[in-house]
Amino acid sequence: MLGAGIVSEVFDARGPGLPGFEFALCAERPGRIRTDVGLPVVAEHGLDRLAAADLVIALPGAEFRTPPGPAVLEALRTAHGRGALVAAHCVGAFALAAAGLLDGRRATTHWRFAGLLAERHPEVAVDPASLYVDEGRVVTGAGAAAGFDLCLHLLRREHGAATANAVARDLVLPSHREGGQAQYLATPVPEDSRDDRLAEVLDWARAHLDEPLSVAELARRALMSRRSFARRFAASTGTTPHAWLLGLRLSRAEELLETTDLPVEEVARLSGFGSAAVLRERFVARRGVPPRTYRRAFTRTP
């Protein structure tokens, strides 16, 4: 039920400038399906609907340990073979693995079942630490709420950061979380005054991305030593201050490239990279294309 809700919420977003999607819930046998919470849902479409889909997402189900029937596996293989983007949320990855679509690829699933996926499908390189793994036309996501990360990544990848950010704001979600599943396996950090200071510093950093931001400066504002700050930061976010800032700056650069006609040099300055050359190097490493090529593909100027 959670998986179906996440996908329908993200791809049913409405608003000016947002792309329109046609959402369809499909099953091997159309009709009422009992979900894991006991509430029934109605799948109005059979597997034939997959023949026209641009994106097929295999949702998690309680019976994931039993491979889907031959018709389902063949429908997934056929969709992928004709060029559709095929993804899986949580233990939906077991269906893609059974269809052979993960052979020789990296993939993720809910951390609790990553070992089982690796044991059953040794030909799959299972990554239990990632929120999602993008292998081109096959994308897998981690468990539970990480379905939002998967779907927002697909939006960002195909329609740009501005679209993903707009949908995330509507859902009251971060458009991109740095780190991975590992940050959610340990005991949560206690909510004490130090955590309040850390949250304030992160908010301050988001508002000052155009300025030089060193770990020493962030630690000073949090009234911590650099070592304590780095340790507290990793426990709270699952990543390092440097990686967090880089991800935030790249997201800012993406949105500026999409929504403004500012010169690339100015985009670099406002997102904290200092020069167009540094922005280009970082951007190519993350997106695989230079900023100007990205802008031509995803421009959202009014």
C-alpha cells in the first residue's frame, strides 16, 4: 500500500509547468487485490498495459519471496527490451532479478533483505547502502520511504531538478537526500541542544551557498570542534559535510541552469563553485554532461 501510494503521489503531481503523467496500476489478473495492510485496491489493467508504458515500476509485495509467474516476468523483459525504463521499489527488486534484468548490474533493495537478494541472485551486485541505484534503463530503490527518493530521482533525471524540486515541495519532502540506507540502521541521534544547533547551522549553510563554507566555519557556528562536528554531522545525515555541501551546490546549479538565463559563470558563483571551470568539472562528474548541454535539455525559463 505504501509503495502504490508513493508512486501515485509523485507521478500524479499537478501544477503549472509540471509534466503530466498517466498513472496505471497493473496486475497479472485485473481486479481487487488485498494489500499488506488489509485494504483492497483495484488494478484496472492487466499486463497488456505495460506494452505502452514509458516507465514500469515493480512494487513491493508481501509474497516477494515467491517469484512472479512466467507472464509477469516475460512482460517485464518485453517492456525493457522495447526501451521502457524499468524500476523497482524495495523488495520489488526481487521481481526484476527473477526476470534477469539485474544480471551483471548493481542493485539495491530494503537493507533487511539485501542479503537474501544476494544469496538468491549471485549474478547481481547488491548494494545494501544506497537509497537508489541507477543503471541506465534499470533503476532500483531501497525500502519504505526511500521510494520517494527513487521516484524523485527519476523525475530529476528525465525532467530536471526544477520539476523534482517543485513536486518535492508539494509533498513537503527534500528533493534529494545525501547519504544512504546506512544512516537509518543505527540508533537515532538524541534530540538535544547540540542537534538543534546543527540544524540551525545546516539551514544557515543552505542560505549562504554562494559563500566559501569550510568545515571549520560550520563547526564554529555549531559551537563544536571540527572532529565533534564531523562525527555529529555523519550520525545525523549519513554523509560528510563536504559531500553534503557538494550535493546541495550541484542541486542549486541545476535549478539555476533550468530556470534562469544567467551566464554559467554567474551560476557557478551563486552556487558556490567560484568559477565556471570548477562547476563544469563537478557537473560532468555528476551528470555526465557539461552545464550548457544540461541547460539546453532541461531549460524551464518562463
